[in-house]
Amino acid sequence: MFGLGLSVLAALLGYVLQSNVDQLHHIGIDGVFVPDTVALRNTVEVYWWLQPPIDSTWQPIIGVMRLYWAGLLWGSWAICVVNIGLMFVATYYFLKLLRLVLTDESAFLKIAATVLLLIAANVYLIEVMAFPNKEIPLLAISNAYMYYLFVRKSYAGAVLISLIAFIFRDGYGVILLICAGLVWLLSNQSRNMRILVLGILLAMLAFIPISLFVELGNVISRNTALGTQSSTTYGVVTYFQHLKYNLVSLSMLNSFVTNKDSLYLLNIGYWQLGVLVLTGASWAIRQILFEDNQLDVGIAIVIVVAILAISYSSFIQPRYLMPLMYFLALGCVRHIRTSVTILLIALITPTLLFLGGYLPKIAITQQYSSWSW
């Protein structure tokens, strides 16, 4: 119930922010909407009113269109109810898994409360509560996937959930399938074996360009087409550049000031995610390299493989790691000394880069009006 209450509070905060856009703008605060989700809502409305034939151009959002149809009938509050319900599902499965990770009741309560607070306080999630989006459904799907993979030990269930994820974000669904296979392969294997297998995976991703697989289907061809808009070269250097920026760009290279000298609130949400990515990744790497607890190592394998696989994309998109936010946050709070160090670096670095003129101000191209629920 604590998690449900936090989700409701997050939705209420989103309502307050998005109902007072003009007032916030006057006091120097912008970025209270996620442009992608506003555009997605418009796209869903177009689909439901026009009912065009379903083809490959609609495939990336077919899951969103089916899930949020009620919002077009009853308004944004209905979408908000759906999102709160999804957050409840995500929290339910996470806490079920956490019970297995932490048998001590006191440690369980402290870490559970901290993780749930980190999730509920994320500005991005607060801003999308009243909008169709992919991140909140994928949070619920990812946590259910982890539950079936590690608590129920049902690989068939994990595969089925991966296919559901495919409906919302096809590339992410493929990554979950790969993770299930690797967890199965590496369960009960020695530390050296898992390091060897993950090292081979890293080498394959670095040395085999994604463009070679463009004929295999829409997942690869669409990704490659999007990537060519920003990058036309592929190779080892490109892969490790993508890996680096997926790890550090949100936390270290993020600007919070607009060209109107206002605070861009949304980027604080991205920064929060970026800190969790770095801290969660550091915890996961430590588990793989030095620890032998099978459950912790399994969770760490999913985190590391997801980061490596997302970096294989032809474009840089660290936001795609958001569906693993609960487990990134879990790594953060279980590796607190390193996490505090990373947090300090993530506070100092963008500040110094901005003051030195290395981070540009955010150009606001569209000013949103207050949102009516």
C-alpha cells in the first residue's frame, strides 16, 4: 500500500504541475511535460478516431494504443488510473522478488522504502502519469519478468512476458529474451565462466555491426534507419562511444537551463535516471566480477546485458534503460558508498561543464499550456 500511495502522490503532483504551467513559467520553471508522450497521445487519438489499417508503421505503438484506449473515452484521469495500476503491479512483483533477496525484515523494509521513494520521486514518471507512454507499462512488464525468472524460476513465463514487452518496444522484448537465455545458461556456472561468456558477448556486440542484420526484420531495419540520421559509421569505436554515453550522458552531460534562463524540470528526471544507471551498473559489475550469490548475480546479468545490448543500437538512447529502474535503484541502495561517490560526481560534473560553457542551454521550441484532466 505504501507503493500505491506514492504512485497516487506522484500523479497528484503531476496534476499540480501540469495545471499551473503559466504560473510556473513566470517563476522560471519549464519542462513540465514530456514532449514524446504529448505527441504519443495525439497519435493514439488519431488512430482511434480514424481507424487506419494496421501496418508496420503502427507496430511500435500498437501496445500503447490498445492499453490506453479508455483515456480517449473518459479523459486523462482514466489514463492516470491505468498508470497507477501499472505502478502497483510493478511494485508488487518487485517486493515479491525483494523478499527473496533480503530475508532480514529490517533490511527489507529500509531498502524497499528507499527504492520506492526513488521511483516515485522521478520527475519523468511524475510528468507522464496522465499520458500514454511506454515506460510505465514496461516497468510493470520488466518486474513481472524478473519475478518469473528468479522467484518462480519459470523460463517459459519469462519468455512469454518478453513477447508482451515486444508489443510495446520490440527491441527491448528481444533483449529480455536474450537475458532469459543467458541467465539459464549461466545459472550454477562458475564466476570465470560467466565473465568469459559476457566478455564474448561484449566482443560480438563491439565487432559485429548491427547493419549486417538489417534484412532480418523490422526491429533491426527500423533501428538502423533511425540511427543513420545521426551516425553513418559503425564499428568498435562507435559501439564503445554508445556504451559510454548510455552510461554517463544523462547524469554527467545534462543541462538544466533553457535559452530563456528557466529551469527545465524534465531534465532533472533524466538526471535522476542517469544516476541510477551509473550506480546500478557499478553494483551489477561488482556482483558479476566478485560475488557468488546466485540471485544477485542473476539480476546483475540482466542489468549488464541490457546496457550492452541497448548500446548495440545505431543511436544513443539511455532512456530505454528506464524499465529496469527498480533494479537499478536496488543496486544503488545496496552499494551505498559507491553510490554516494557517483552522486557527488554527478552533481559536480554538469555544474562545472555548464559554468565552463561546455553544456548548451536547452532550446524551447514549443510552449505548452496548462493541461486539463
